[in-house]
Amino acid sequence: MADAKHYDYLVIGSGAATTALSLARSHGLKVALVDKGPAGGTCLNVGCIPSKLLIYPADRVTEIEEAARLGIYSEILRVDFPVIMKRMRSTVHPSRDQIRRSLRAMLGEDYYEGTGRFVGDHLLEVHGLLLQADKVVIGAGARPFIPPIEGLDGVPYLTNETLLDLDKRPESLAIIGGGYIAVEYGHFFSAMGTKVTILEMADRLLTEEEPLISALLERKLSERVAVRTGSKVVGARRAGRGVELDVVSEADGSRSTVGAERLLVAAGRVPNSDVLQVSETGVEVDSHGFIVANERMETSAPNIWALGDVIGKGMFRHVANEEAYVAAHNSLHDEKIEMEYHAMPRAVFGYPQIASVGMTEAQAAAEHHLLIGYAHYSDVAKGEAMMEFDGFAKAVVDAHDRHILGFHIIGPYAPILIQEVINIMAAKGTVSQAFLGMHIHPALPELVVRTLANLRPPQDWPQAPFAGHDHHHD
């Protein structure tokens, strides 16, 4: 096209997709980046990094509050909310600025800061300029889903993005949603001293997790947060200096009202494919707008690849990073590689922490004969020393070949403990590999081997697997 600037390789998004950008440049290709900003993508700016900078102090607050069970009596004199928020921003903002400077130095005028829109398969318009590329990699991310609740557009609400601008701690907060964002920020604001109410339409929190994990999370979170599952928000309005929500019970249809100073909408994520106008291309999207990509990260359009939140397969930065490498490799080499999703881990940094990899028992049972293993933290000596009597792990294993199909932990350091299992699953190993190396005694990683040593057919486990478990160890 004569009036379009031509590139060999065009990348959309400055998060994980910059992996493809760097590799394309290393191959000597003429590359361009189109990014609506802020530089660094969701994870750095409004996702995993700022949220964990906030949640770490919340963890410390909660541990101090629970120390009495260990015979330690302490008092928190003050939680300085503005200082905690300022620390978060003082980490995020310089990192974002550094990435932007680096991209500008690397690409110069080929770094287009603005919202791109497809006007053809390999043709993008940004700021009135037309860019044409032989190959396109889409890593355009996602944004908060705002549900169609009557009156919601007339009240000031927060999202996981805008709450990062808060300097004043709200006295009370209502959260619409019961996924990981709701759980993590419910924990954070509660620890800061805010009265929190979580309103989830489904019958449990974290519906993608094992039901027993959801149940324990709800029980523990309810000690500090008002958790209302089976509660659909149908209306919102201003009430004085706050908001008021109309809530309908999914169980019996009864109506109630919930008031709060601030409202956080955490009802899910929607891909930015519509903003990109991928409908102007041959790129197929599913019923929710997520770009359809195969294991090679190829879309339905030739020489267009997609990755990360915009395809919705695993909306975590560690997944997007891996997808970006696969997309980059396949866009630059004749020999193709495929993304492996069977060992894709996830974590929820609430309190207690949750980490999972692979399938739940219900998912695995559809295609496999199973062995299931459970162990309580207090089944190992370190867990008992910590007086951790609630947390547990669950293993889902193929009964025939002993491959681990899934593993699930709720309790302290769950995202750290599960790494051993992720590595075995990624190597397509079996249960026996967990026992090859010695495990330090007494230390929490013994929880993994204890769980895998407890494998038995699902029907041999009682409904409450931990009823009557003892706390005695070698």
C-alpha cells in the first residue's frame, strides 16, 4: 500500500509481547511497536506488581493479628495507608518510565504511543498514520469488565486500575465479584482497616479452584471480611457520600441493600480485541471477544500471532511470557514449537494463599482414572510448629501411569511450595520423581511428598478428608 509505512514486523502491546519485538530486531528485521500505554503492560502498571507491593504489608498485618495463637501478644499502633500506596507507586512509576525510555531509545519514531486500530489484515491505523507489516504479533491485553448493572454508570466506582490512585483509605468498601482480584484486594483493604463486603453471584469464591479450597478460603476470609456468595447486584446508586447496592439472593430471590463508602468492580476481564477492531481482519474471536489462537499462537489469519490476556488462555504474566516466546519463535523460524498448557500454574495472594497447577479433580475425572492425595500442613512437623491446622494440599494423579495431572495448595507459602510439582509436570514426570531428592526435615516442602504418599482412589476418601487427622510425626 503506497501511503502506508511498511515494516517487516509489527508488535501491538508493550507487556509480554516485547519479547517478540526484541527477537525480531535481533534477526535484523524492520520492526515497529504500537502501544496505547502505559509502557510495561498490565502486570507492571495495574496488575501483579502493584498488587503484590500492597498485599505484602497486608500479610504482615494479618500475621501480627493472628500471632496470639502462638503465645505472642502484640498491637499494631498504626497502619499508614498513604505511605503504603506511595511506596507502591514509587516502585511502579520509575519502572514504567524506564521501559518507555528504553523503547524510545531502541525504536525511535517506530514506537507509536497510541491506540491502534486494524483497517485490514496487516494494516493498522494509529494517530492517523497507516502502518503495514508482513507479520503482526498481538499482545494487546485486557481491561476490567463492567457488568450491566442498573445505575452503575451513575456512581463513582473503582477498578483494579483506578484504586491504585487512592491516597485516603475508605472506611468501607463493597466489592462486586469473587475472583482473584476481589479476594486479593478484599484481603488488602481489610488489613488496612477498611470494612469490606464481597458480593459474588456464584455459590462460591474462586469457582475455578477445587471446591474444598474455595470453602476454606471463604471460611478464613469471613473472619475479616463479609463474604456473601449467591448474591447478584442488580442496582447501584449514590447514597450521601457513598454508594448503595441492591442485591438479590440467587437462592431464594430475597432482596437486600448493601451500603459502602467506596465500590470496587472486580467482575472479570474483557479483551481489548474490540478496541483493536480485529473484526476488520481475518482474525477469529470467540463469543467473549478473546482472540482464538492455537498452541503455536497462530490466529486464523496468516502471519498474525496473538498472546497473553487478549487470548484469555491463562491471564497471568508468566503464561504470557511463555506464549510470547512461542509466538516469536514461530514467527521467525520455519521449525515450529507449541505452547504447553498442562503445567500452567496460578496463584491467588489472598490470606490464606492459594496455588494450583493443572486440572481439578472434576476436570481430570472426565478423561482419566484417578488417584487422589490429601495432606494437611499440620501432617508435617513444620506445619505443626506453625500451628497451621487449616491449610492443605491435594494431588490429582493418573492411576495408570502416575503422571501428576493437577496439584492444589491453600496455606502459607503455597506459590513457593507448588514449584516442585510444576517442574515435575513440565518435565512430564511421574509421582516417583518427587521422592528422588531428599527433603529437608522439618520443612514445609515435606507437604508435597506427604500429599503424594497419600494417594488412593477418590471413593476411598471421606467427604471431609481431614476429619480426625492427627498431628504426630517422625
